[in-house]
Amino acid sequence: MNRKIVSAIKYVILMLIVVIMIAPVYIVFMMGTYKSEKLFLGVPWVPSDYLMINIRTALNGGFLRSFANSLIVSVCSVLLCVFCSATIGFALAKYDFKLKKLISGVIVVLLVIPTEIGIVGYVREMRTLGLISTYWPLILIWGANPFCAYFMQSFIGDSFPTEIMESARIDGCSEPGIFLKMALPMIRPGITTVAILIFLWSWNSYMLPLIIVNKVNLYTIPLFVSTLSSAFSQDYGAIMCALSMSILPMLAVFTLFSKSFMSSIAAGALKG
């Protein structure tokens, strides 16, 4: 009986935590169905009849164009970061070479340095290369992500035994073949974790696009929301509607790959 009571209390506590976590997102969705003036009357818990007008306002403001820009940038960022972090992690985890310890140490040091510190130098570099107001600066910055490189190095070191590499070499498999044909399938959970994180970080990035992008037709979702606020005289209903629609891709990505994400975290916790 005591165990049942304890279990019931745990479930109640977990349900309360879930409600507390979901409530802000739910409120944002509800706010997107209201006229701007009515949002100041109280917290909306039920939907209103102003949703279609807010959707039309967001679409007329250029939501679809910004959505496509964010999708292009995020997908390309994921592909670049996964490739770079997987190859760097594989090299550092499974090969011995000069400067290996130095490179690993630099990656660890970069983990504790805020990204914002290097933003000025990065912008000057992109301006020198003539890449300002293009997609490239928003994508290339994810190719050198120290967290993903360190994560993949640790994950590959635990998930891909060296004995498999030695057996593959004996069978005549080349080094690129070992990585592509044998390592990648075994480290898929780690790759999925990196892909989810980079997609979310790139999709929600605001400061770098604000500095880099000067053309309206290249605005990402965060920039679009800020322009929507000024263009429509603080139309909070349309803003919340645009935010709600921009959340949907992130929810879809996490829902589709949540099992791989959780298995990767669990594997790292157990092996750590």
C-alpha cells in the first residue's frame, strides 16, 4: 500500500512538472488566436476567433519567405556540423598523431569561451570574404562547433571499438571505408543528437543574423518576428501567431528523433 501511495505521489508530481513546462507554450499558441488589444485583458486559456486574421497578417508580412530561409540555413548547418564534428571526433578518438593532445586541449578551452566573444572577428572575416548578406556566414559558423566535436570524440571513443577497425584493416578496408561503412552506422545516435541540437540552435539564432543579414529577403524567422512588430504597430497577436508557427518544425524534429536522442544521452550516461 505504501508503495502504491509513493508511486501515485510521484506520478502527480511528474504531471505537475509537465503542466508547468507545457503551460507557457500553450499560452503562446492561445495568444496567437486573439486580437492584440484583448491580450492585455488577462492570460488566454481558450482559443479565440481571430486566428485566421493573425495568420493572414503573418503571411502577408513575409512569413513563408523567412520560414524557407530558416529551413535552408538550419538544414545546411546540420549537414556541415555533423560532417565536421563526426570526422574530427573520429580522428581524435581513434588515431594517434602529432598535436593530438594540443587540438583536444584547444577544443576543451573553446568550450568555456562564450561564442559572442569571437563574433566581431567572425563578422570582419565574412566581410573580407564578401559573404555579408548571404546564407554562408549563418551556415559556416556551425562547421567549427567545439561542443559537437568534443561530444562526438567522447561518443565515438565509447561506441566504436578499436578492435573493429583492426579487423576491417585486416580484411582490406580503407580508412575512409572504415569511417563511412562501419563507424557511421554505429554512431548514429550521437549524430542524431548533434543534428537535433544544431537544428534548434540555428533555427533560434538571432544575434548573428541580426548583424550579418541586411536584406529583407534573407531574413530568418527571429528577424522576421522583430520586423513584424514594428511594421504592424506592435501587433502582438500576429507576433504570437508567427512564433507559434515557427515552433512547429522544432516540435516535429524533436518528436521524430526523440528516441535516438534519448538513447544517445542514456548511452553516454551509462558509459560515462
